Amino acid sequence: MESRPNKIPTHQDMENNVVDRSQEVTLHEILDRVLNKGVVLAGDLVISVADIDLVYVGVRVLLSSVETLERIQSDKQKENEHMHGPNAGINR
Amino acid sequence: MDSDFIYVYCILDHRPLLEDQSLASSFEVLPVKEYYAAIKHVSSNEFSEESLKKNFADPEWIETHTRNHVEVISSLMVNQAVLPFKFGTVFKSEENLEKFIEEHSSYIKDHLRALEGKEEWSVKIYCDKKVIRDKIVELSNELRELEKQVRESSPGKAFLMKRKKTALVEQKTRELMKTHGQECYEQYKNISESIRMNNLLPRELTERQDDMILNVACFIDRKNVSNFLHITNLQREEYQPLGFSIDVTGPWPPFNFVEMNDSRLQS
């Protein structure tokens, strides 16, 4: 992913070689913080609660689709091991 | 603009001095009761329920707006504590925001006081299992002995020994990851006022080739930050050759250290 500069201030005592990506925070770092954290409101005063939940759900959907993908891969691997497992190897 | 909604970045207890003037056009400061809210007026066209559904499906929109959310709050927290709002919090009107602040004044006051003088830092540790597997064989007498036995065995026996070696490499790799990850975590915990474990993100999100094994947010007293960074530097020197990558970023707005879904906030 192309890294983009950001304006997150760095601590004055920060040594340059410590925080190697302090000047280019990735999107996943940003999303990891802003989508499900911070002051969260519900009720009539705000309009976006349902929609914020949609963002959250959106990420969850992405995560669960990844999990599904991993599960499929894992199943395939198990299937493969079953077909070419230790017994199969020894019998050859 | 059809009608104005109020997008809220954060709440502060005194008027902020903005060090990064390039962000000055991104927001305005609204005095509300004894506090200040960093806000922007947004169009209902963009932030209505229907529009948001569409916008949330647009990665470019999400990236632009989430980065802006963090950048604005980060620029304001340089000189004072901020109470950051979750991305996308939109009030219907200034009156509603005022009502919220008035109703939750003590909550805001308590939290701003608790956040004063502290910083949120992120540590994500990744592991390259291929590197660890190679190193494990170098480091383990048991594995080196097994490797020797494989070389000296007949083909049939060597096959079984290889399988045993592979299983042992996996087991020792897991043990090493767990031990070092735990050691790092304990050190962060000791230096932090508070620490929060977050979900591990899959490669599809991190777009990295190695695996995330630890994702923590550390809430650190400002006077301990240099020490914290020194610790992460030492860990990096020690663990990087073993295939660990320690990714430290911050200071972040304290998103992880404001109570979520506080019942007092349900209006």
C-alpha cells in the first residue's frame, strides 16, 4: 500500500530510529482506532449511530470474510493432509 | 448545503492553540458551556443516513475522512487533553451538542482530568514465521541433533524423523512467539498507566507478509514516554533478528482510553 504522510505529532523525545513509521501511519492503524473507539453516543441527539454501526459492521464483514477464507484454506489443507498424510506416505 | 449537521472531533476544556495551521480550515472551535468542541459543519447530503451508507462503502472516502479525523484531534492534543469522539459522530444541531455537553458535564470533566498528561501509544508486534523456523533450528540443540539423525538415517526412518522435526519446529516456533510476545506485553504493562489488548488484524488488512501476534494500546504518563520508547528499542534489537517486527506509533488521541458505551452517554 502506498504510504501517505500524516500529521500526527511525534513526541519531542522520540529517537529517530525508534518509531520507524512515525511519519507514515497506515490506514489500518487509523481504522483500528477510529471505527470502534472514542466517545460513542446513542440516542436522538446524534443522527449517525446507526450508520457508525454500519462502518463497524462493514469492517466486521471484511474480517469475517477473511476468517471464512482462512477456514476454507484450512479445510483444504486438512483435506490435503488427509489425502497425502503420514499413512499415505508410508504406504508408498 | 441542504442543512447543517455538526460533526464532532473532540471536546476540550480550554480554547486550543493550533500549531499546524494547515488544518485550520478543517474545523472550527465552538465554545459550549465551559468547554470547547472541535467541530465542522457538514452537509446532510454527505452525512445523512443514506449518504453514509454509500460513503462507507467507498474506501477513498473512508480514508480521507478517517485520516482527517485523527489529524485534527492529534493537532489539538499537543497542548492539552482532548476527549476524542468516535469517527462519524454527527449531531443534528448545535443545540443538540450543547444539550449533550450540558447533560454530561461531569463525565467530560472527569475524563479530561484523567487524560491530562498522558499519551496513547500503539504497539503492534508481527512475526515472520519463516525466519523464526530457521532460527529455531540454529538455537535448539534438540533440533540440531534431530537434523543430524535425519542425515544419518535410512530413507524410511529419515522420513519419519523429518516429520518429527517439522512438528517440533512448529511447536518451538509457537513457544518462542508466545514467550517473547508475553515478555514484551509485560514490559508495556509495567510502564503504562493502563493497557488495552486489541484485536489482531489479518494480513488482508495490514497488507504485510508477516503475522500480527500482539496489538496493544498503552496509556502512558508523558514523563515515562522516553523510557517506553527506549524499552521498545531494546526489544527491537533483541527480537528483530529472530523474525519479530515491533511497530510503535504515537502519540495517538486517547481513543482506547475513553469509556465506550457509558450508560450516562445514552441520551
